[in-house]
Amino acid sequence: MKKTIFILAIILLVLLSKGGETAYAGTGTPHIIISGDVWLLDEMSGEKLFLLPDTYFARINDSFDAEYYYVTFNGVSGKISRNLVSATGYHTTAKGTGVDMRVSDETYSKYGSIRLRSAPSYAAKEITQIPVENGFYFVGKYPTDSGIWYYINYSGVYGYIESEITNQPVLNIEDFIPESAPVTNTPTDNPDTDGNIFSGIKGSELRIIIIIGLSVPAVLMLFLLFRPSKSRKYYD
């Protein structure tokens, strides 16, 4: 029985320590800084999706490995080779660089629709057709030997169109100004009004308090189990 309780106590302590580390990592993940030719790759196949602009764009997702950062840029999830970018600074939001676009005036006057393709090539499969009067969302560009293609989002469908049939997208790239620390919660103006004794405590501090509070009983349990027992006296 003592052996079983001892094992359960050890498991409890291990889970508590790992839980604290995971929570901290979730709030302390840096952003990526893009400089030069860096491609967002498909998470599964590793194929190039589009070229990223020189900018910061998003926090690294929770899952990453030794070779890639897994990120989301302009609503598209993918991965980036770790040796091509630098990770630095903290920020609570990332606005991205996507913009609404339409076809060029010349295209509008000549055609009724444009083709959205599965790859940046005239030989690629046609996904759907976009009426020239409808808009779409610019996500990124894909330079090729024959010209530049745009990776776009049309009503939730992603694909490629020729850049020459659209207006040039104007990207709004803001300067990245790191925050001193990631913000996990916003304390109320008067933390005592709701009667919550934990109001105003930062998330990381609260996790430490909870871990200590749960660890003490486990340690006390181990002490009581393995405390030397007193010798018993028997009457004749």
C-alpha cells in the first residue's frame, strides 16, 4: 500500500512540474523576424506556398521541431526553416500584411471571370472561376521564371492567379516594437471589488502559487509514510 501511494505522489509531483513549464512556454513564445527570401511551406508536403515579405508576422505556434517553426501568416498555416529566420521579441498581436484586391481595369473590361489555379502555372488545375466584379484577399506572392503569381483567398478557397491581371497590392508593414513581456491577463481597476483573492496576480505567478499549494501536501504525504515508527510496548 505504501509503495502504491509513494508512486502516485511521485507522479503528481512530475505532472505539476511539467504543467508549469508548458503554461510558461505558451505565454513566452517569441515572434519571427523575416528578412530576405523566405518561403512559407506546406506543413505536410513541404511544398512552397508563397514568399513571405520582410516583416514580423506572428507568434510561433506551440508545436515546433528542430528543423522548422510552425506558424500562421495572413490566416494560412505552414512551416518555415529555422535557419532562415530569427526569433525575437514579444507581442500580443500580429496584424499581418494581407489586403483586399480586385482585378485590373483592363481585365475587368475584357473578361467576365478569371481562373483560380491550384499552382502558379497556366498548366495547373483550375479550382474555380472568380467573376471580375468580385474581390479577393491577397495572401502572398510566388515569383516564377515566367512571372509573378499571387496566392489569394477567395471566399475561403485558396489558390493562385496571375499578378498581371490584378492591381498591385499595397502592403501595410508596420514596425515591430517588442513588448517588455507577454501580456496574459488584464487586471481590474479595483481587484478587491469582486472578492477574488487572486485578482491582480499575473498568470505565471498564480500558476506558481497553485503548484506550491499542491506540492506541499504531496511532500507531507511522503514524510508521513516513511517516518520512522515508534516501538510498541506490550503488556504481559
